[in-house]
Amino acid sequence: MKRKSLLTLLAVLTLGAVGAIMPMAMSQAAAACVSAYNNGAVYTGGMTASYNGRNWTAKWWTQGEAPSTGGSGVWQDNGTCTGGSGGGGGTGGGTTCNYPNWVAGQFYAAGSIVRYTNGQYYQASHENPGYDPVISTWYWSPYTCSGSGGGGNNGGGGGTSGFVVSEAQFNSMFPGRNSFYTYAGLTDAMKKFPAFATAGSDTVKKQEAAAFLANVGHETGGLVYIDEINQANWPHYCDTSQPYGCPAGQSAYHGRGPIQLSWNFNYYAAGNALGVDLLRNPNLVATNSSISWQTGLWYWMTGTGGAGTTSHNAMVNGNGFGTTIRAINSIECNGGNAGQVQSRVTLYTRIAGILGVPTGGNLYC
């Protein structure tokens, strides 16, 4: 149900297309600090925040990307500031959560995590059309953020230090990867899916991580491609029968990200689950590393494809790597494209070897 059957991807990350930002004049360097950066807030182009004693202006839409850390590319540095609300210090001085603010009337799928107006976090126990988390206790449960260690939002330390794949191992798995697919972006995205690579024995955890990374590596040519290569296909992913249509345009819902999210209905569903409006802002999957990884993990944890089970459950329950292929792209199975299946298996075997675990059985589909 997810997307196209062929590996047709293209990196069109064009951050360099943004106009050069002129340096601030010296007279502006010691301006008063504006409101402190809020890691759970959404910032659109032109909005300002102070962080670590400096004022910043968002160049475009961003969320959970702290200035001067991994998200500095979306922030304009306006120079040092004094007084006022001061620098927020990223996540080091407070919560490490970066979940979106709750929006009344917005649909939330079960498992969605939001930041309420009281500063507390809540997880949807059942899908709902934006009920108040404090009042609607059947639909929402309090959520405690884990990992209060340092390292900032994108520092790769602290709260994500428990990931069974180290940054050095990740780099060795994908030596030629696009800089967009950061390890910090992946570990940040994992905060929204705490069950990923944390269930079962250490072997099972590493096998799941290896299976996920093998599949996304295959989908993106080794974490190289961000957008679908064949642009002639781009207009074909708008299902006009959906009541919400294609507000971002006919050609806006092509494959993007580690699992090559495609079709307006998948952007809609993923956005609802993640608390981000991907239906109207699909290009966030190609410009925000954490959100891009989140879409990959979202499908891994929830998508069943032709497998009848999720990829996550397949690995945790011992169904084998072949079942994850069937969940992601079943058209390759049963002789549909043996070469593509072999490519996934070869990559999984190599990554499992880097992690020092056996591959397990049922490798093919």
C-alpha cells in the first residue's frame, strides 16, 4: 500500500538554494534577548528565539532543531544578546522531549505524543479528533520523557545513548551517505518510537536495528538519495478520491526519505501520527532529518503491506527479515524481483555482521 515498486530515488536536497544571510551589524550584536527557544514549539520563517545567549531567526519551518546544534542550518544567527529571557540552553537545561504542541481539533492517531499547554506531555491511548489531554483521560495518558542526559537536541548523547547502534557503527555502515541522513536525526526520531530496537534480547534488538537500516539503505541507495529519482512519476501519487485532496499540489507527494514515503494518503496518515502537517508540507520529509527518519520509523512500526504484520513485530516475534521485505515492498516477493530481494538480504547480512549478531532464518520472501 505504500509506494512504488522500483528503487527510483533522487537526492534534491537544495539547502544551498537559500539566499545568503548577511551578517548582522555590530550595533545589533548586543540586543536584548527575545523569547527563549522552545524545543517543543513550531517555528516558521521569520520567527525569533534566543538560545545560549544569542538571538536567532528561523529561515523556514522548523521544529525540534535547536539553533547552533544540528539545526543551525535553518536558523539565522543574529548575534549575542543580553538580558530579557536569555538563551534556552536547548534540551540540556530542561526536558529532552521535542514532541509537537497539542492542537485542539487536530486528528491524533493512537500512540501520538504531544506537549500540552501546561508543559506536560501526553500520549494518545486511542485515536481522537483533538480532544483535550487533561480532560479526556480515556483518550490520553500522561507521558514521561526519557533520557535527561546532556548532548542537546541533536548531540547524539544523553537520551539516545541506549541505541544498540553506535554512531561509529552507523558511519561504517553507510560511508557514502548523504549528510542529510544524520545519526542524530535518527536517534532524535527514535524518541517518538520507544519500542523500536528495545524489545527482546540484545540479539533481537540488534537484529531489528540491522533489518531497519538494511531496508532503508536499500531504498535510498545507501542513504544517498532523498527524493525519488524519476521525476516523471511525481504527478502520479495524488489520489484525488481522498476527501482532503492534494493541497500541496499534484506532484508534491513523490517518494521521500528513508522509506520513500509516497502518496497523499500516506503523507496524511504519517503526519497525523507524528503531529506534523505533512499533507500541506510534504517537503519536510526532504528537509528535516528528524522528521524524515520519523516517517521511516512510522512505517516500520505501523505498516503491514502484504505481510499481515509490521516489520517491527516481524523481527521481535522471530518471523525473520524476509517478512520485513514483504511488509515494505511485497511486489518483490515470490519471484517478483529476486535481485532486489537479494540486495536487501546482502545488506542486512553485512549490517548484522557489523553489529555482531546472526541474521536468523527466513531471510527471503
